[in-house]
Amino acid sequence: MSTAREQPIFSTRAHVFQIDPATKRNWIPAGKHALTVSYFYDATRNVYRIISIGGAKAIINSTVTPNMTFTKTSQKFGQWADSRANTVYGLGFASEQHLTQVPPTPLVSANGPGDEKLFRSQSADVPGPAERERLKKMLSEGSVGEVQWEAEFFALQDSNNKLASALREANAAAAQWRQQLEAQRAEAERLRQRVAELEAQAAAEPPSVSEKEGPGQSLEQLEALVQTKDQEIQTLKSQTGGPREAVDVSEREETQQKVQDLETRNTELEHQLRAMERSLEEARAERERARAEVGRAAQLLDVRLFELSELREGLARLAEGMP
């Protein structure tokens, strides 16, 4: 980022902010943590430059010009406008000592070139009644904003907890439906096998009855024997053939009806399972959206709390300076 002619003269850690280009009032943090802010000086061109790197990009790359002024707005916060970048940068330090360690450059001159005063503090001058009223109003508005952001943050947390509970219930219900579906499928397969066995049994031919006759039997005996066997066959048919076939047909029809009922039930369970899976996916998507909203709300709340802390410190110093 810096050339060979530039030499580092100072580095510090600070929270980096940029003014919101839409509102020109709110600060947008460059990250959740403090970043390294480095000061470079080019003796050949007599030019200072302030650089801060966040990740793989330069958050601040500001060349200091004589008409720039670093304004100390509180004990731990300062800001300056960079017309080339068309933005306003803000630095929040961990303590006032860190802020006062910043080396003097044309940027921190209070009244333009030639004046080597380190900072111009707007709170150092004795404010008038109008300024005190303005600070009180800003503090009141900041407190109201803090309460609103906290309420929204906790509401989002509650919504996220409800979505997580609904997701767990949906997972449990989906597992139960899957178990029922597997049981119904196993029962349907068993009934299909039973129907196949009954159909094979009905298609089988009844065993034939044959009798061997001796050569010495008379014709009358043979005729009587044939009649006797015919009667036995008819008796066997009436006892085993007809009722058995009727029972088999009735049982087969009943089993087929059960199979159809089970298949209908399986279809309904599959539809319910697909609906439950769609509901589960929607709940997951809603949970992700809620997480993103919670993250954004937490980030904005951090900025609001930081601004409120600065306002409170300014009001405390104002109260100390009042007679």
C-alpha cells in the first residue's frame, strides 16, 4: 500500500467508522473489532497518509492535506472529512491516552497550517445555554433509541427461539411419520405375498382318485364299486371343494381389500410426509432469515450504544464545567 519513499511513523488500534452516505448522521462500523491504523510520512513530498487495512481491502487510505482538520468530539473519539474519498472517517480509541498519542500532522492542526496544536476539542470550549440544551436533547434521543434497539433485539431473539422450537417439533413429527410409513409398507408387502399364495392354491387342481381293480371281480361288483367311489367323490367335493373354494375366494377378496386400504393409507402418509418436509424447509429458511436480522440488529445496537456512551461522557464533562 505504501511506497518505498513513505516511512511508518506511528501505529495504533482503534475502531474505524465511516459516515452513512445516505443520512450523513449515523456512523457505520468497519468491523466488529478494533483495526490497526498506521501513519506514514513521505519526506520527499512532505505528505502524510493514514492507512487502515481490514481483511484484504483498505478501509482507510487518506492522504492528509493542509485544509483537513481532525476534530476530537469526545475523550476517546475523533473524526475528519476526506474530500477526495467523499466521506467522513471516525476513530474510536480504547482510552483518551491512546487518542492523545496520535502524532501531530497537518490533519490535527486546529486552525490550519502552522498551528501545531494536537487536537481541536469541541467540548473544551465553554458551551452556551443553547449548546447545553442541544446536548441534553441528543442524550435523551440516544436513550430512547437505545431502548428501542434493545426491544427489537430481544423480540428477534424470542422469534428465533420460537422458530428453533418449531423446527425441533417438525423434525420429531417427520421422524414419526417415516416410522409409520415403513411399518405400513411392510404390512402391505406381507399381504401381497399372502394374496399370491391364495391365488396359487386356488389354481391348483384337486388330486385325482384312482382305484386298481382285481381281475377276479365281477361286473356287478365293479359297478357297485364305481357307484360307491362316485358317491365318495361327491361327498369329498361337497365337504372340501365347494366350501374351501368359497372360503379361499372370500379370504382373498378380504385380503385384497386390506391391501387396497393399506396402499391408500400409504399414499396419504407419503403426501403428509412431503408436506411436513416442505414445512420443515420453510421453518429452516425462516430461522436463517431471523438469524440474519438478529445479526444486523446486534451490529446496529453496538453502534447506538457506542454513540450513547460518547454523548453521556460529553454531558458529564458539561455538568462538571457548569458552576
